[in-house]
Amino acid sequence: MRPGGANRCGNRTRTPGSGRYLVADAWHIGFVDAISGRGLLGQVEGRNAASGAEWLSAQPAYWRERVRHVAIDLCSTFRAAVHRALPHAAGSWTAFISCNSPSATSPTCAAVSPGSSTAAGPARATASTPSAKSRAANKEDLTEDQHILLTVELDHMGTYGRQIHAAWKAKELLRDLLGLAVSRTHLTPDHSAISAARHRFHAHIADHARLPELVTLAETVEQ
């Protein structure tokens, strides 16, 4: 089970008698089944711990007792909701790569981890660990020591940590490629530089083809 990220929605309500629409709350929290593929389990309006905890607490007791692991974004709101409604469940950080750059000088990249939940095992990262903070950052925001610490800590986490590191590197290689766009450089695209950056990105994906999320990302980039 995974409480999904709070998403902005066009949720509008009509004011009785006026014919006008008002935005009730543009943020919703989605709950999805991350294991069996059942998809969206529920969605609640709001972006706070109370709304998330209320939905979880409203589920049957037997359902809540069976939830052992919860994958969430690096968000205190979700942590609070899970701790309140599912105190017995182990938490982990979600698996996704997201590059979104509507106006920034470089893409804003979200927390990165590969497909399998990192909940299992005592070495899982928490929001307070240096590796968790570093892997949510872009490479230019890290000092040399922080980059080394990121690599060492993720390697010590074993398979899951190495998968996270591979995903983080893929995110950075994609940012390098996106950074060559004319909208960022304000120069005529250097096709040789674009080709080289694209090759580095796809070569990295090929080296980690066992991670389906990275393969899907590469296919999306190609499209």
C-alpha cells in the first residue's frame, strides 16, 4: 500500500443558485496498491496528515492490520498520517524519478529510488540520513564530501542502495541532456553534444537494464 504524492487536481464545486464554480481544494492524496497491481484504492481531498490518517483509519481493522509496509514520499505529512493510523507498519521512501522544469534554470528532480520497496532490512534510509537528503539533491548542490558520503552509504545498503544510486545517476544524466535544450542555453543546439549526452544516458540505462523503471524512462525519453 502506498499513499501517493499529493496531486493538484481541477476539483471544482458549483455554488448553489449562482452557476459559479469554486475550487474546493486543488490538492488530493491518492492511495494505491504497490504490490498486487490493484491500482488506486482511494483518494481524499486535502494535503495534510489529518485527511490521510482519516482515510486510513476508516478502512476495516483487518485491512489495516495486514498492511506491513508503506512506501511514501519524503514528506512529513505522509509520515504523520501513517504513524497515526498504521503505527505497526514500517515506512520506506518511494520509487520514482521525476524531472520537472517549467521555469527553473535546471530541472527540479524529486527523490529517487528504484522499483522495489526499500522497507525491508535494518539499513533502510530515513529522511534524516545524509544519503536520503543527498539523493533528493542535484549533483551541483553536493560538495565533494557529500557526494562521496552518498556513494558510500548507498553502497553499504546493499542491493537496494546500489539500485537507488543507479537511479540517481540516471536522473543526473537526463538532466545533463535536458540542459542542452535551446530554452536553457539560448544557443543553437550543439548536435554533437546532444548526441554524446544522449549516448551517456542510454549507455547507463543499458548497464542497469534489470531496473524496469529506468528502461521505461529511457523509452519515454526516446518517444
